[in-house]
Amino acid sequence: MTAATSALGRELQLVHAAQWLYSVNGEPFVPGDGDPYAGLVRGFAEDTAPLHAALAERGPLWRSRLGPWVAGPAALSGRRPDLAVTPAVPQAEPWLPAPERQRSAAARALAHRGGRGAVRAAAPELRRLTAGAVAGLASGPADLITAVAAPLAATGYAALLGVAGDRHARFVAAVADTAPAVDALLCPQSLAATERAGAGIRALRALLAPSEHAEAGLVLAVAGTRAATDLLGETLRHLLDRPDAWSRLRTDPGHAAEAVRAAEAVRAATPAHGPWHLHPLTALAPLEAAGVRVETGEQVTFVPGPGGTAPAPWTGPLVPAARAVAEEALRLLAARFPRIGPDGAPVRARRAPVTRRLVRLPALLGEEETR
């Protein structure tokens, strides 16, 4: 282990230890009311509703003992303050656009590469590549996340980003390595997972380097595939106990869009704030909200609420491409497998406060196996 790796591991441990200490104590090692924000970002709560209620009781904008300001929808919704998405914990490899670019060039490039126009242009290739990937799936027991949703999302983004055919396998493998990267912006992952994500980001950067908009492509490869995987996974989870809805997908492929939006509504990932449950931000200029002044350079975590709009400049543009990938995969899956049914309990990731992602969704694919 190199000195740099050892130092990174210590930093990650210290940050996560602080999250645990403040989540259960009023001050370190002093019993008292825990900080609900610390409890949320450490990523181990099975039910986050009590933590969100405790956040709301603190007011629309308040400072956590961990350091960041915590902003609810009443503080920032509908505003366009100078805020950039930035990591709150150490990273092995950066993948976000520079903060000063996020409200201009990077945001425009992301909207261009992941917007509805780009999705329409790539639709034939998206359908072709996804159909090939679905055809390779076998009937029987399957983990709908690792064996279905994740590789299908990565394949879809290979089509959207124009990844050359001889690079597809490397692209899919690199995307798999970056699975925790979005959550790692707020919650330290294990050192092994952090290093693996860093290697995946470096591989994606190299694969996308010839592209005209490689910076936006990297965001889509990391965060877009994460959003598409989560959308598809949540939709499949929603459909496992609804055979009539699955049958309708087979007879009405247009129902895929409705099914994806229904799953979004269930997990509260509405179009208003995109696919993230928390937004780690940094103020690029002084900000005044709810009678509080936030200075330049201070961290602000935005916690969306129903009907709220996210002030983050590019998480919203992740949605069109993620939906298109999830919907195409869902249509082809329904056409390929007449039935689908549960085969065990779903499992959500620990240390995943931003995405609350599924990591296991056991199911039976096919017809005879699900009778």
C-alpha cells in the first residue's frame, strides 16, 4: 500500500467516524440528541423518514455539526444561487466538472449530450445494443441489479455516448467499478471500493477522451448510468408482484414510460429534483436564504422535498437519457420474458444516502421457472 493510499484510507475513516459519532451524540463522546443530518449521510438508516422529519424541525437552513449547511426545499427551491456540485469527502479520482464551469459550459454540454435531442438521435443504436444484451440473458434465477439493470444501463449509455463497439466490454466493466461514486460524494466508502471507483473513472476518461464533449460524457457515464440503473431496478422491483402490469408491457410497449414514472413516484425521485435524494453543493458566491448568510466556499447539502426544485445545475439533465435507457430496456425485457417473479428479498446498499440504490433484487425470469 502506497503512502497516498494509506493517507486516503485514514481520511475516509475519520470522516465516517465523525458521521457516526455526531449521529448518536450531541457532541463527540457526549450523550445527547444526535445530528439527524449525520445520521442521514452515514447511510445506514433502514427508514429515513424519521431523520427527514428531524431535519425539517431544525428549520429550512441550518448548520450541521459536521460542518455543511443543510437546506430544505423552502430555502432553495425555485432559486438559482451560485452553487456547484462538489464532493464533501475525499475522492480517489475526480469526475465532476470544475465548479466554475458547472453553471455554463459544462451544464450546456451535459444538456446537449444527455438531452432529448441526443436521445432521439441515438434511439436506433440504443434499441439495437439493448436488444442484443437482453437476448443474451437466460431464463431462471437472476439478480435483476447486477445481472440485468446495471449491464443494460451501461450498454444503453455506450449507445448514447457513441462508444466504439470494440470498447463496449471495457466501458461496461468500468461503469460497474464506479457504482458507488455518486454516494461517495457525501458518504465515505471502503478504501477498496474507493480505489476501484477511481480506477473505473480513469478507465472511462480514457475511453471517452476522443469525444468532443468528454467532460459531459464522463458525468453521464458515472452519474447517468447510476440513475438509469436505479430507475430500471426500482421499476422492476415495483413490477415483481404485479403480473398484470408485466403482461400489459408485453401487449403495450408504450406502457414502459408509465411504469418507470410510477416507480419514480414511489421512491420520490420526481422530475422536480432528479434522481438524487441529497445534493452536495458548494457556494460559489455569498447566499442569503431563510435569514441565514452562507459565505463563498461553504458547503451546502440540499435535501429535496415534494414539489421542490433542485438548485444543482446538472442533476436534472441526467433524467431524459436515464429514462430513455430504462424504458427501452424494460420494453425489451418484457418482450423477451413472458413472466417475472420475486425470488427473495431486495437489498439496498449501505453508505448510499444520495441514491439509496438497490444492490440485490433476486427474481425468476421466464415462464416455467415462475409458475
